Amino acid sequence: MPEKEEKQIVRKTTLNLRRKYGRTKQINVVERDAFIPKQLEKEIKESILKKKTILATDIALRYDIRVSTVKLLLKQYEEEGLIKLFDSSLKLKIYVPSS
């Protein structure tokens, strides 16, 4: 039986907000999936090992995944020993590949 292909859900909409004096403002709303397909997870793992520094926001923007989901994935990789935290005193978590 062939494997079922997993797809990622990303919905993009544009909202018009009413402002003062008849002006309107358009904002783009992007709703990203909280689930990472297995194929995409393999791709992320390969790209992480090639980078010098790893930020959760960079990965989230590149692959259209929620930042919170990427943070959980990076924490899992840290426990496995693939990556390590650069400096624990920083507010922004920067990871580097383990070598």
C-alpha cells in the first residue's frame, strides 16, 4: 500500500480595517498549520545541520510553519543532541549544530 502524502495547511486572507475619516488599511493574515509533515521534517533536519546558526523564526518563515511548532521541534533536536543552545542567558534562543 503506498504511503499517504501529508499536506500542510496554510491559509492567507486579506482584511480591510476601517480607520478614521473613511480611510481603510489592508492587513494580510496568514494562518499556518501546527502540524509538520514527515517529509518536511526531514528537509528541515538536513538544512539545520548545514547552517551556522539556527533561529526558530527563520525556519518558520521559510517553511510556513508556526513559530511555536518550530520551537518544540528545536527543543526535541536539542534533547537528541543534534543541536545545542548557543547562549542560555540570551532572551532570543540561538542554536548551533553540535559537532
